[in-house]
Amino acid sequence: MSPPIQGFSKLSKEEKIEWIAGRFTDNSEETKKVLKRYWNPDTKLQQLHDEFIENTISNYYLPLGIAPNFLINGKLYAIPMAIEESSVVAAASKSAKFWIERGGFRARVLGTEKIGQVHFTYQGNFGKLQEFIAEITPILHADVADLTSNMVKRGGGITAIILKDRTRAMDHYYQLHCTFQTSNAMGANFINSCLEQFARTLQREAENHRNFNKRERKLEVLMSILSNYVPGCLVRAEVECPVQLLGKQGEMEAPEFAAKMVQAVAIANADRYRAVTHNKGIMNGIDSVVMATGNDFRAVEAGVHAYASKDGTYTSLSHAELVEGNFHFWLEVPLALGTVGGLTNLHPMVQLSLDILQNPSAPELMQIVAVAGLAQNFAALRSLVNTGIQQGHMKMHLLNILNQLLVTSEERIILLQEFEDRPVSYRAVKTALERLRPSP
Ligand code: MEV
């Protein structure tokens, strides 16, 4: 085993590639070729991408697709989606087309509150701590005035600083639980900067507080960080139509289809194994728009799944009901998104995606993303209760199989035609290809 490398980040990009290719891959020349093939020939653009993270050696492509015809609150959108899974964009497009003929999607933001916490320990009288926090609250605000002034101009800022007694969870543990409005920014940097200043102010003021004894003055901040659990930053997306308008679905009449859709959601509510997959389908739609618009999909994933278990059991994020002959299908998800700051100002494809979406505000983007999640869920359930998903999924996957089998363009045309009305599987396509090729 070769020894660990020192100072890897200080090497040039070429040196990093040389090292990684030589030490960790079987064919170092091929590795170098592959990595460099993915460099952008525009050196300035490549440098921009190199500097997003540390130790960049190449780019990692994902397809950017468009799902057109999304009617949301009466406005027409074409939604950009960055995702590798073959059938997601097709499924979203199908749902959009289905619902545009039935009045489209409605979406509404229920809240835009973000949360951050200063976690600290304090050994002393709780009443004295409460008085202390009340007394220093104006100082906490004053100390972050420089950080908040721009945000306040944009309609955001700090909306509350609350002391929480968490000593039941852990000895001497308290929090400053702070809420923020961050306008069109996701706000992570803003929130974390404010919190770190709160921490410094808290510690400084505690050390000098006249009512504290020696032990109480030793208030100790452990960490200050935003929370990705944002149940107050919530959006609702929905569709509704008379059951009869759902139309015949395959062999099923509309009422049977509607009842099966409601049952499908009920199963996701009753069974955790199903709930996770059900919600994964929703995240197919959500993540791909979150990625295309340069937002933090890990933050969204973490927050959404925590929300799915907010009542103590992990359940479906979507809901369905039949009321007075109407089919109603909806979704509520917490989404902390931004349309300014971060990658949105830097990544040309992110800027383009936002442009395609007609430069939405953060609340508008929340609505679009939630609708993409609902559309994806509708498409998945519609297939699942009908033909199953493999038919559509494998159809979309056919191109991947053809690429894997290195077919020629002539073979591709013949095979695409052949599998137009035949079930697709790797084996079936391989057999058909072998039949096409003359045996040696
Ligand atoms: C596949 O990526 C997503 C589905 O499994 C979602 C679902 O089962 O609802 C089709």
C-alpha cells in the first residue's frame, strides 16, 4: 500500500490527475483521457467549475431535460430538470399534459420561515438565564446589524430569538432558537453568519453579566448552525377535477382509477417500506428541479424526509381524497430554496434554468418545485395502479441498453422500431441484436 499523500490540494490539476490515475486506476492513460475529455474547451468556464470545490479534476455531467406544458396557477411553465433516471422527465411531461387539460396545478406558499440555532451549555439558575437573554436581545440584534441591513432592505431579517430549555434532553443544554426571513436567498450563509455572531455576543455578555455567579458566567457555546428542518418554510401543490374527467385509464374506468389512486396513497401512509419509495418518486421531481436551479438538494432531502415523519411515523408526503365526486390530490413539503446567491449567480446552466422559469422569486420556485414533485408522484401512481412502471421505464431505458451494447446507427433504427410494441429487457434487446448481426 502506498503511503497517504501530503498536500494533495496544493498540486496542480495535471499533477492531481497524474497521481490519481497512476495510483488508483489500472489504465492510467485511459483515465487521463476520460477525465480530460470532460473538460470544457472554454478555459474560463472550466476555471469557474474548477473553483466551485477543492481538488477538481474534471466535470461530472448530468442531462438537463425540459418538461413542458406545466400550467401552475394559470401560468405556463417549461420546467428544467437535471437528472440521470431515464423516465423522470417523460413522466413529468405526461403529468403536465394530463393536468393542463383539467385546469392545471394550483400551488401556494404556506410559510417562508428559516431556522437557526446556537447550542450552548449553562450551569445555573434558569430564571437568571431567561432574564439575561431578555436583557441582551437588543444587543444580539445590534451586533448583527451590519449583516442584516441588506437583508432587511429586501424584506427579510431576524424575526425571533427564543431561549429554549433542552435540559430534559441533555444536562445543562439550552438553545437560542432563531427564526429568519431570507427573501429570495436560501440564506444559509446569512443565517450562519448571524448565528456565529450571536454566539460571540452570548459568550461575551455572559462573562460580564452582573447577575451571574462564576459558574453561570462560564456559559459555553458548542455550535451555531442553521437547521435544514424547516416546517415553517412550507409549500402546497394540488390538482383537483371531477372523477369522470380523469377519463378511462387503460382498461379502468375513471371511478375505479380514482379509487385506486386514493388506495395507493393510503398504502404509503400505512406502510413505511412503501412510504419511502412513494416519497422517493416525489423526490425524483423535486430534486431534479432543485439541481437544475443550483439549489442544495441534500438540504432539501434531509428536511423533506424529516417532515414526512413529523408525527412520529414516516408517512406519505402526498394525500388523495374523493369528495363529492371530485378527485383531489395534493402535497405539502418544506423547501428552503433560493433564486439569488450561491450557484445561482455563478453557474451558467443554473442562470439559464432560472431564465427558462421566467426568473421566479424564491416563493415562486418553491411552488414550481412542489408541483414537479406532485406531478412525478401522480405519474408514478398512475402507472403503478395500471400497467406497472416497467413498461414505461424500460421504454425510456432502451436507449441506455442500446448504448451499452454499442449498436451501430443502422442497428439502432431497426431495434427502436422492433421494440416499439414489445416489452423491453436487456436480454430481449441483446437477443434481437444477435439475430441482426451475421454470425462469424
Ligand atoms: C422510481 O424512481 C420511483 C418509483 O418507484 C416511485 C413509486 O414507486 O411511487 C416509481
